[in-house]
Amino acid sequence: MKNVIAMDGPAASGKTTIGRMLAERLGYLFLDTGFMYRAVTLAALQRGVDVVDETAVTHLSTTIEIGARPPAAEEQDGRFYTALLDNQDITWAIRAPEVDANVSQVASYPGVRAEMVRQQRTFAAKGHCVMVGRDIGTVVLPNAPLKLYITASAEERARRRWHDRHQQGHAASYEAILADVVRRDKIDSSREHSPLRPADDAIIIDTTGRLPQEILEEILNMR
Ligand code: DC
């Protein structure tokens, strides 16, 4: 597997920001796989499928079409890409607190994961990509030549999420966000299938108190 960079880490660790910068610098494609689990969650919420009904959610994940494309001229509202669910624009809808609250449950289902992993491998097969998620180095692309595990303290990650939320116009307290970050970390790292953990050969980078630019240079120097 050539020219593929696998990046994993907990929520708001900085992996998406750094991954995007890295992809831009190298001229690679970028895929944030979290958006796919969010899209399945949103589909369940929109269609009245109970998120605790594993069979129904798994079936749903195989019947919907999830996609992403560069934003169109009239869509320049701060987004980096336009996320699509059956051709509907879901870019902002998948960032809603209701999706945050339910996505870990949906991402814990092995059938949902199998379907997402299949689509992610198809994407990576073209090469020249940076793929970001929780299980990219461990499960999706175990042969990736460069694996990075990006982390930061829970407090710093909650501060970053609070900042993002406020920029998007959601009023959420720092305490509530910190509690959600801790709760999601716990579900993501203790789930039975593809738990969040660094691959044995991953390089671990702690971004607490560091600037993305500085980390980007560090990664570029590794190659
Ligand atoms: O990175 P994010 O916050 O958008 O991810 C949303 C959820 O999806 C998160 O709870 C973990 C899950 N996820 C996953 O299980 N595997 C991935 N490769 C990416 C995300």
C-alpha cells in the first residue's frame, strides 16, 4: 500500500486539522471517515430508525449512499467538503449535538463498520491519500507505510470542541462538552469491534499545547 497515511486518535485531538493540512501539502486526497458514521447516524435519526436497533441500523447502512465532494461555488460557508446522504447536503446536519450523542452507538455495530471499511478501502486503493479515523491503522489499512496516532488531553479536546460549537452557533457548556468527550472516548476505546487504540507500529503525537503547523512539520520530517 503506497502513498497512504493512516491517522487515528480520539475526538478533537487535532487529527482532522493536521490530516487536512498534510493532505494539502502533499497533494493527497483526504478522507475523514468519522463523517461516514455520522451520516449513518443521521439517516437513522431522520428516518425514525431506533439507534439501539442494531439489525435495523446495520441494514440501513447498506441501503444508503454516502458521499463527499468539494464544495460548490454557492456552498462556500466555511465547509471543507460537502457531505452527501442520498445526494442531500448533510454537511452541517452531521455536526449537530444529536448526532454527537448517538454516533458512538452506531459506530459500535460490526455490520455498520464492515460496510464503512469496505467503502474506505475502495477509496484508499487509488493511493495518495490521508485517511483519518479511529481504526485506520489497526483495521482499515493495516499495511499503511505511515501510521500516526494523534492525541491530546481531554480538557484541551473539550476546549477545542467548545470553540467549534460556538463558531457553528450552538450554545453548549464546556462542562457538558467535556463530559461528552470523556463518554465517547470510553465507548470508542472499550467497544468490542475495532476499538480506538494506536496500531503497534503507529507514531504517537500529543498535540496538547502545540500548534498544528509545528506538528505538520514534524510529520513531514518523518517521511
Ligand atoms: O471523528 P468523529 O468525531 O467525526 O467520529 C464520529 C464517531 O465515529 C466517533 O464516535 C467514533 C466513530 N468513528 C469510528 O468508530 N471509526 C472511524 N474510523 C471514525 C469514526
